[in-house]
Amino acid sequence: MDRLRLLLVSTPVGPLGSGLGGGVELTLLNLGQELRRRGHDVTILAPAGSVLGDLPVVGVSGPLQPTAHTQGRDTPIVLHQDGVLGRMWDTARQHQDAYDLIVNFAYDWLPFYLTPFFQTPVAHFVTMGSLSDAMDGAVRQVADQFPGRLGAYTRTQAETFGCGAAFKILSSAIDLSCYQFCPTPGQAVAWLGRISPEKALEDALAATEMAQIPLKILGKLEDEAYWQSLGQRFPQAADSYLGFLPTQALQAIVGQCRALVMTPRWVEAFGNVAIEALACGVPVIAYDRGGPAEIVRSGTTGWLVPPDDIAALAEALTRIEALDRVACRQQAETEYSLPALGDRFEAWFQAMLGTSPPMAEPRP
Ligand code: UDP
């Protein structure tokens, strides 16, 4: 397709590289690199201090935005005066003529609300499932007024908004060359992710305790009070925690594990950690809901167990040997490669720009 000038606007919850953005940080890196490899002109707009590989990042300062998953469903919209969210979108507005398309990666009300005010088309890659009434309303408004402008990781995630058909399902991908296949793991299983209540690390601690299997925990310590409470219930947690590691170190440790355990309490939009594990040849044992349920092929590349059922999780941990590490790597190669991701995003962009020229009016 023709070379596009693309502005990718990041999440305002933390600088890229901090881990506060969760999986969207890796998604932006991979997508940005793949789009640039295809000849597109890619600029990232993100909170000051952000680093994203060798991609050009325009940093914007200001107070960070609270994360949506820490707010209640009926919490009103909160915007800081001079906050980074408003300032990033003001920067996007001022420079919009330099771009063919602006893609929003922030799970925040403001960019959805602002969509009709831009001359350059704004598309939205929605990174979480439905969490608040205000966001649902803003998402549905874009669905109604600007058909084709919504993207999501998975079908299950899109359906939480009550307008699933309005979304293009784009999945995720990783740079497979960064992940080494490991055929012979050690004894431990891994748990990866932000340490925050919606990820329910306590279930992985309880299930591995039950199954008498050592656990390695890697990830951003997002909620300190929650982590302290876990430490009181599970004295082994502190020794199991290895920190928040860069991809190279992460994959070296995960590859040595017999399985990845995923215990999301919420409808996980995707779960980049699942495909990172698969790429190392590591099967995924997960609750049967949200993104992991669309990724894992139960019985071959992992086990899906009833959500919130710790005994079922522990039981599945005794059946890891039945899974196929080679099939795990193969699934990552066929379904989650960067070229496959680039094809899906380019098709989305083409459909959007082909049917809706830059100056098109929204439907009334
Ligand atoms: N991650 C990391 N270092 C760690 C543990 C996790 O860089 O030590 C990254 C991981 O690569 C993944 C992200 O944290 O990209 C977690 O994203 P995921 O999509 O699994 O969940 P989210 O945080 O978006 O809900």
C-alpha cells in the first residue's frame, strides 16, 4: 500500500518503558517497527521520558492519567488540568496536517470524544475490555458516527462494549527473533504481568502451592499495597518475584519454565505474555475467558480451565507433560508474527482511508 504518515498516540498512564502501560507498550513497539519496515513514516506521541526501541518519540510532559482499571464503573471522567492526556491530544491537533492518520492507543474518554473535532482521521485501537460507563458511551459514539474506526485485540474483548461488530479484530504479535525456543525446561512455572488485583496473582500462588510446583513471578509491581497483602498470605511470594525485566531477560527465564500460568480475574483483552511464552515453546495454562481463551489451543498449546477455579488450575498443572512445546512455538510463528500483524493493520488502515477521505464529515 502507499506510504502513510502515521501518528501513534500512546497511553497517558505512564512513559513507554516504565511498564505502567502493560501490554500496549510492547504492542506499540512491535507495530511501530513493522509499519516502519513496510516504508510507512511512523511517529509516536507519548508521555515525557518514553523510550520505544529506535522509533522516533515526541515526549509530552504533565501529570499522568489514572489507569481505567483502578476506577469504578460509574466513576466520572477525571482530567488533570494540564495533564499529559490533554496535552498529547492538543499536540496531535496542532500537528494533524502532517499525518494521513492518527491512531489512538489510550483507553481514555478524551480521544474518543475529540474524534469529530479532528480533520485528520483518528482511529482507535482499544486495549482493554469494557470497564466504565463513560468509556462505553464514548466508544459507541465513535462506532455510530465513524464506522470502521475501532480496532481491538480480540472478539471477546470487543463484545464487552455491546457493539462487537463495529470492531476490526487485530490480535497482537511479537518479534519472534527475540524469543528462543527452549525444548528442555526446569521444574518451575511462570507468572508474568502487572502485579495488580485484576490479574489475580494470588490464584497462581495458591495453585502452585497446592501442586507443589515452584513459581517464578515477573512483572511491574503496580499496586504495592496489594503486593504486601499477597506477601502475608503467601510467604513464598517474595522469593518467587524476580522483578520487571526487559524482553531479552524475560524470555530467557520464561523459556526455562514448564508452563505459563495466567489467572486474569477480568476479561483480559489479549495477554501479550501468552504469545511471548508460546514463542519460547512454553504452554499456557489459563482461565477460560477473555484473550487467553482465544489464544490457547486447549490440549495442545495449553490448558483452559474454568475461571476462578484454583483446584482446576492446580490439577491442570499436573498435566503439563501432555502438551507439545514444539506446537507452542509453531502457533506463535503462524499466528503471531510481525508480518501477520502488519498485514492486519494495513488492511484496517486501507479500509478506513479508502472509504473515508481525510475531510469526510461524520454521519449525523
Ligand atoms: N513484561 C515485561 N517484563 C516483565 C513482565 C512483563 O516487559 O518482567 C511485559 C510483557 O512483555 C507484556 C506486558 O508486560 O508485554 C504485559 O502485558 P499483557 O498484555 O500480558 O497484559 P496487560 O498489562 O496489558 O493487561
